[in-house]
Amino acid sequence: MVRLSRSEFAALLLCGVAGNLSAQKDWTPLFDGKSLAGWKEVPFRAHGEVQVKDGIIVIGKGHLTGITWTRDFPKSGYEIRFEAMRIDGGDFFAGITFPVKDSFCTWVNGGWGGTVVGLSSLDNEDASENDTSTNRDFVKGRWYAFRLVVMDDRIQGHIDGELIIDAGITGRQVGLRPGEMDLMTPLGFATYSTVAGLRKIEYRRLPPKQSPKQ
């Protein structure tokens, strides 16, 4: 066994702390925990109220209710992570619309009656119809951790650290569901007939030609 002196141990510890701080700085926050700075409410028809309360963005119940980012955001080669909770209602509570090169897509979580997870749209098929569609139970009042990875040729979605979506998009048509979802671009969160909480929203760029570790 190699024994380290106190000074050597302290140096290693400092290197580890510095490494952790560097990794944390890779992520850029998109929510300051106090206001909707950088965001605006989406003018959906019959939308609910959006407010910030106790460090959480609360998206109220309406036909569709949401917020959209008003500042610059990358078109590809990035990942975004956030936590979301269904507070009330029974449909999608963590719908995120995001850029994919020169187009946009929506990751639906808890749609079509509360359980469908998938991308809308791929090849003009909704999240309930294409090969990214899956079903998952979401417990009301529980926080879930989401991570979305967008590359030139692939979209990945993780829930609580589990890879749920891994869709190759080369040669496929990526777009939004017809209707009001284009109001969400370039980046936005929305709910359908559901009250949701959002927190810890942040993103980072991916190294060129490199996908994140699983």
C-alpha cells in the first residue's frame, strides 16, 4: 500500500475539489430560482397562470400553459437537465420543446392520459405513435430528474438517470406537432391541463463530435 504524506493527501483533495468545481461550472443555469428572468409566458389560448414560488416555476393549469426562453440557445450539440413534478392534473407536466439543428422537437412526458413518453414529432408521427413512444407512471407530488441530449444525429432522453429515449435522426423528419407548439420555440416548457413545478434548469454544450458518457 502506498502511503501519502499529509501534504500529498491535501494536494490530491484540492485537485478533486477543483475538478468537481470545474465540472459544475460546465453547466449554465437557465433559472435563477427567484424570477422568470430570461423567460416569457407563451400566449396559448386558454392558458393558465405561471408564477415563481419558493424557488420553483409553477406552470398553472390551462388548455396549454408554458414558458419560452428569450435569449440565445444552441441549435445542436448540447444537453439540458431539469427537475419537474406533476402537482395536479393528469396529462403531460414536463413537455420540453427544443432546437434540433434547423428544426424543433418536443419531448413529451406524461401525455395522452398521463403515461406516454416520447418525441413529437418524428416523420410526422406523434410521441404516442413513433418508435420513441413508451409508457411510464408518474407519481403526483414527486420530483423527477430529466436530462435531454441533442446531437446532430441523435436525441437522447434520460429520466432519473435511466436512458428512456435513444433515437437516431439521420434521414428522419424532425418537427413539431401541428398547432400552437411553434409558439414554444426555440426552447420552452409546457403542460396540458396540468399544474407542474420546474426547478434546477441548466444546460451545457457538448464537446465537438463527442456524446456524453452513459
